[in-house]
Amino acid sequence: MQDNNILTLAYKLSETTRNKVDLIEKIMRQTQILALNARIEAARAGVSGAGFGVVAQEISHVSTRINQIAADFRGDVDHYATQIQEAGTRMSTELRGRRFTDLARNAIELIDRNLFERSCDVRWWATDSALVALVENPEDQALQSLACSRLATILRSYTVYLDLWVMDKHGRVIAQGRPDIYPQALGYDASSMPWFRHAMTTRNGDQFAMADIDTHPALDDTPTATYATAIRSQGETYGEALGVLAIFFDWAPQAQAIVSGIALDEHERSHCRVMLLDAQHRVIADSQGNPSLKEVYSFNPGSRDKGYDLLEHRMVAFARTPGYETYEGMGWFGAIEYH
């Protein structure tokens, strides 16, 4: 970074100046020794050496004065060099903190835009006529087959999803898109899931439910971002909630691409950990590898939406989710640790 180059030049200037002052002092010490020897020889010469003795004495005075100037100069150089270095370090820290804060915000904005699309998907697909017909007639096998086929068609085009489920109003999965991969999902009871209960209580088709990143046993414990909304009578915006559509975003590869793709230079990349954190500061994406979803990252943003802190031997820059259009976000953070 440019600020590091400025600091390097300041250090080199200070070091060069000290070396030159050392050389001046060394020469002046040699000059004083020569002047002393000259006075001794002048004294031995008696009257004939008196004039030379005066010159030697003046040379000694000049040498002493130059030594004093050099010592004062060394003190000034040390003082101002220290100030330059401290100011440069502060400037470097501030510039790096601002840069990493901007990059942390970029990471959370990217995931917000991605998840906004997921919220649009679930609300749109919940109006599909095949899905509406199934929740209106949940025991009809032909409609179930049609709905499964429709979900499978969607999944072939939208490869970022693990599976799509249709549930009746009691929470029983009555259709899915990938029965060959997740056969345990069909018939699964999702009634205890907060996202199911929330989806069933949405007031209209513009509302949806979402859940923090978590694993699901019916999806082979793969980390997912779950979005759900009610499937309504006749597909109408204010129709009666007859069931729920849930979509399961394949979280790990999509999030990993974001935290690994942040624009860091080679030095920064080797010293940075880029993360996405949920509202409880749980690590849900990590540039250093797939997170366990159990680690809670230690930092204290307080009421700040963005900023950076210096903590022991590390800097932590962060930015809280700003949301995107109708997606308000879930209080997540983008975070970068630099050490």
C-alpha cells in the first residue's frame, strides 16, 4: 500500500540522517585530536609556534561547536522522525481500517442482493398453479406428481437450491423437487419449524419468512438458507393460507465464493480472514474454510453500522447488513480480521 511506502521512506530518511551525523561526529573527534596534537607541538616550538597554537585552538573551538550542532541536529531528527513515524502509522491504520470496512460492507451487500433474489423466488413460485392446486387438494396423487415435476423443472434451472418443498397447512411435506437425492423429505413433519409457522401467519403474498443459516436432517445436514411463504387459495395475494412453499438455498458454496472473492492484494490475503456473521455473531461463512456454524466471533460493534477496532494484535473491520430493496436483512455482518 502507498502509505506503507511513505513510512518506509521516513524510516530510511531517519536512519540515513543518523548515520551522517555519526560520521560528522567521528570526523570532529578526529579533528579535536589533531588540534590537541597541534597545540602540544606548538608549545614545544616555543615563540615560533605561538601563531600555530592559536590556529589549533580555534580549530578545537570550531570542532566543539560543530559537535554541539550535530548533537542538536540528531535530537531534532529523532524528535521529528518519531513524529513522522507515529503520524504515518496512524495514517496507515486509518486507511487500512477504512478500506477493510468498505470491503466488509461489499461482502454483506453482495449476500444481501443474492438473498433478495431468493425472497423474490419463493414469493413468485408460491403462485404456481400446480402448487396451488396441490395444497387445495393435498391427497390428490396426480396433483402431487404434477407439483413434484414442476419443482424439479425449477431446480434444473436454479442450481443454487438444494430442494424445494410444498407443505400442507399441518406442516407435512407433500411435494419436493429432488426425491432421488433427499427421499427422506417427502412426508417430513415441518410443523415445528419457526419458518413454517411464520409463513403460515403471513398476511399476504408479499410477505415471507426466513431463517438463520442452519443444517437440516432431511437435507443430509447441509447448511441452508431457508425462505418460505404461504401458498394461498387460488394463488391470490390475499387468499387464505392453505400450505407453505419452502426453498433451501445451498449456502456454503455461494457464501464461500463471496468471502473468497473479496478484492485483497497478495499481502492482505495472507493476513486476512473474511467472514459473514449472523446477528448473534456466529461465523456462517469464512474465507479460511467451511465454518462449523458453532463459532461465535468476538467483537463489539455496539450500535455502529460499520467501523473498525484495534484488538490486541489484530484489526477487525465490520459492516452491518443494509438490506436491499424489499429485503431488510437479518442483522448480519460482513467482517474482516487483519493480523
